[in-house]
Amino acid sequence: MVVAAPAPDHAIARGRAGAGLLAHIVVSKYDDHLPLYRQAEIFARDGVSLETSTLCGWVGATAATLQPLVDALAVEVLASDNLHVDDTPVPVLAPGTGKTKTGRLWTYVRDERPFGGSRKPAALFFYSPDRKGEHPQAHLKQFRGVIHADGYAGFNQLFAGGRIVEAGCWAHVRRKFFDVHAATGSPIAKEALDRIAQLYAVEKIIKGSPPERRRQQRQLQSKPIAEALAAWAESTVHQLSRKSELAQAFRYMRARWTALVRCFDDGRLALDNNPAERALRCVAIGRKNYLFAGSDAGGRRAAALYSLIESAKLNGLNPQHYLADVLARIADHSAAASPNSCPGTGNRSAPPALPPKLARSPNAYAISARSLAS
């Protein structure tokens, strides 16, 4: 009698591509910014014939396979009490028109490294077909805490009930004055830049310190700098034409003052929203290469894969190694096997991060989720 061993499960249903190939294609598209048609040309040069439609199907199936991990990441990130929030436009093909519409990719970043927090950094992305304020409201419907934001009016409804508090972004304020100085050489804009630079000099010293020490140093050093800036702005803005860009920069700062100085009273908060802007850099570079997303579904797929790739990078992991390992094991993982085997759950004392080469274990997939989400 001949007994054949069971065939191994594939990373994607009815798919012949291995986990390593799928991870390579996904990371090449969303991290190296190589559109699928260029990847098909590269494979063809090596004698491998892969149609763009085939690659597209594999990317979609891979995103669907990884969705439980993305869901686990979302639960963990949105359970935080301090997030960086931003969004960026992405052109999306409008069906039947031959034109593109403007969708949005939103990011929610947790990064406690500046104050030595215990939770690992992570970046969560969502796609929406427009920029209506209802989208961040839906994303953050269970969130309680502080969000660092850039003053987008669509966030205002979030702050109405007090469940969510806004922390302003000094980098956006600085950018307003920088643009004026670069265009006109204004000495007033230069003085504003110098005063803001003093705040960042304090941040450089206290980076990595515990929250209470950061709060104390900000109270001693940063708060007087900010108060002097406010007094100087009050006396200076009346000397400017209301229609000038410099006056607009001052109004931008003064209108957001309460949110801007909130970080001086809480050492967990950052001076700016740069973590969210850095997370969106991958989108800004990518859209220069792929030009547009093919559909709203493609936008949602991109958001899911950006979430895993950018979170892996924030934790010092090679995203291709990480995804290849997860894809190699995910088909054999049983979510009902034990309470600890579900993505993003289990014993919090377990190792939170995965090296590129991982030991195969029954609960390895659950640890994979924690490597990004805990």
C-alpha cells in the first residue's frame, strides 16, 4: 500500500505561488514602488512569464489572506491613548469615465519610543473614497485619548465631546514661516523660525526620557519659550497686512495655540505630527510610480498591506522576510486551536518581536501579530 503525505497548504487558496514569491511581489509594489507591469517585465527578462493580471490576482489574494493580521493590528493600535493622525490623497480610477477621482489614505501611528513607552510602534492605514470627516470619525469611534493632527477641519467633530483631545503640530507651524522666508527672505519669518528652533532644541535633549522628566523640562524650558513667542506674535501681527502670507502664518499658529501647547503639560505627547507624515511617505513616493489605484477595492488593499509593511519597518524587521514567514504558516494556523492562537491575542509576556528567521511553533502566527501590534 502506498501512502502519500497530505499536500502542503498554499499561502493563497488555489495558488501555486510560494510564500517567498508573494512577499517579494507585495513588498516590491508597496515598499519599493514597482508597479506590477514593471515587475512582469523584470520577471520576463529572467525567462519567467507572468501576466500583470496574474500578479494582480496574487496581490489581492495575499491581502485577503493577511486581513486577520491587519484586523488584529487595528484593534491594538486603536486601543492606544496617544496617536498620530494624517491623510494624503491618492488618485483612483473612476469606473466608466476614463478619469481618476481623489481617494484618501489615512494613517494612525503609535510611537512611544520618544518617551520610552512599553508598546511597540505600529502604523495603521485606512482607505476612503473621499476626505469627509465621517471617515476618521468611523475609524476612531472607540478611541479615547489624544491625537496629534494638522488642524484639518474634518477632525473638529472628534473633539466636540471631549472623548478625543487634539495635540497640535509645531512642524506645520514652522513650515508656514519657512515657506514665507524661502520666498521673501523676511526677517520676521526668520525670527519665528529661530524661536521655534529653540523648542526643538529642548526636544533633542529630552528624547527618550520618561514622560515625567519630559514634562518637567518642558515646563522649565519649552513653556517660557512658547509664551515669549506668543507675546512677540501678538505685538508683531498687527504690523502686517492681513492679506500677507506672513500674517496668515501667524493666524494659523494663534488659532491652534491651545492644541500646540498641550504637549508642555504631558510628557507622552510629541511636539509635532512627524511620525504620521513619515508613515505616509511611502504613499507619496508610490503614487509617483503607479500613478493611480485601479479601484476603491485596490485602495483598501493598499491600506492593508501598507499597514503591515510600515509596521514591520517601524519595528526593525525586514518586511519581505516578515511577510514570507507569516504567509508560509498562515494557511496551517487554526484560529480555534486555542485562545492564544488568534492573531493579536495571547500571553503578553511572550516575545513581542520576530526576527527574520523564526522557530516554527503552534502559536507562531499569534506571536507574529504581536510583533506588530503589542
